[in-house]
Amino acid sequence: MRVSPDVKTGVQGRTEFPTIQMAMDHHPWPGKGGRVYIEIAPGVYHERVIVTQNHPNITLIGMGKSPSDVVITNSLNAKQAGGTFFTETVEINGTGFEADNITFENTAGNTGQAVAAAVRSDRAVFKHCRFLGHQDTLFADYGRQYYVDSYIEGGVDYIFGNAAAVFDHDELRSNGPGFVTAQSRTSAEQMTGYVIVDSKVTSGIDATARKQWIGLGRPWRAYSRVVYLNTELPSDLIPAGWNAWGRMSPNLHAYYAEFHDKGPGANPKARLPWSHQLTASEAAQYRPRVFLAGKDHWDPVAAAAKLP
């Protein structure tokens, strides 16, 4: 299937459409266990896209030379929409979703919560993608999710939710002071959490700004879990690394950990005393193939390798 701005009416057949949402609404069904591949021509697509639960195994492939060539964009903040969870440019609920070489963007800027992508898809893969926003850019909220060779930009809690998500060889770019993550695990039994591995956290904060700090994470819910492995950290990272969000009490059970982080922001001795520095064996359980395997032994690395 193909989506392109050159397709003007949507009547060319069942395989060509002018908008991504039209392709989602009218694509042929591949049969049980099949997959729908939607190729998206270079262009800026000013639309909101919803991948519903009854549309599993959708693959969106940007046909440009880079993810900046295919942009899905909208501008909506929480005040305008009536709440954070109505602001997303793209909402993904179908199992087995994949995206390659695409930008997901919310251009509301520093105006409050404004989600670029809300992902509630198990076995989801994002490869060579960009997520652009400011506060609450990526709502990684449900299922197992794998983000590889991708770029995520924001200022405040710009990766948040309760998915089991691994960010592998990604760049997490802070465009304003605040925390990178706000993970929301609600009990010790949940197998959720965020793992940032072999990646880098970078800063685009104006050096003249009054506040020039970045935090690794703070707990949206009491059992929040975030782990950084072999990740490069910037100089304007706060020495403590983490924050309790005013919830430090016997009811806070957040698990925050690092392993062999590097760069000017890597400062294990200055971290909050209740955070952890892992051993090699402890860190091994957070590698993508282990942390995301689940009962069905899903291999996210192999799944991503099949994408272009």
C-alpha cells in the first residue's frame, strides 16, 4: 500500500491513499497472522492518526532518505484538548505495530502537556524514527516496546507511561530543563519499566537559561522503574541524577539504576543514595532480548532487523 500527497482523491483503488488515516481505515486485510505494509512518500502529513486495537500488525515505512522526510504532525496541548491524553498526534493501540524512518511530531511547544505519540501496543518496534515535542512527547504506556536507532526530543517528562520499553542506540535530546523519564509502574509484580541502553542523553538547553539542569527520571507512580546502561550523559545533568517528585516516604518504591554510564554527567558517587549502580550480572537482565522476551519469547532485535 502507498500513501502520498500526490494521491488527490483516494479513489485510485484500494492501495493508494492521500492520507495515512485513510490508508488505516481502508487497507485490505491480510488474513490471520498477516501484516499490512504501508509505504509513505516524503511529505509533511498534517493529520492525527489512530491505529485501533482491531488493526494489528501494521507496518509504516517512510520512503524518504531520512526520518525527517516523512513527518506526521499536529499541534494540540492539554488545555486545548481537555487533558493530556487527548493531545497525541498519533495513537497506536494495535498489537505488533512497526514504524521505520518516520517523524512523529507535536508542535505545541512549551505550552504544557502535548503528546506526539501514544503507544499502547505490545511487541511494537520503532526503527530510525523521531519523536518531537516538549512536555510528554512520548507516551510509552502499555505492552513491550522497542525503540532503536531513534531520536526523542522534549523538555519535561518527555518519555512517560507504564510500558516495558527499551531504548537502544537512541538519542534522548533535552530541549529544556526537566526530567527525561516519568515511568509509572504501580506494583512490584508488573514487568514494566524503561531501559536506556547504549544510547546518549544530549542537551539543547540555552546556556543563558536560569535553569540548566536535566534529570534522568522521577516517579510518576510509586514503583517507577528506569535503568540506564552504557549511556552517555551530558554535563548539565543534575549530580543526584534522580528525583523523588516530593514522594520520598515508605510508600515510594521506585527502582532507579545505572551501569557503566559515561560522559561528563556520569557521577555515581553523587547519585541519590536509594538509586543503584548495577553489577554486570544485574545489568544483563535489562538487555532487550531478556527484558522484552515475555512468555512468548519475543526477540525485538530480530524483529527490528527485518525492517529496512
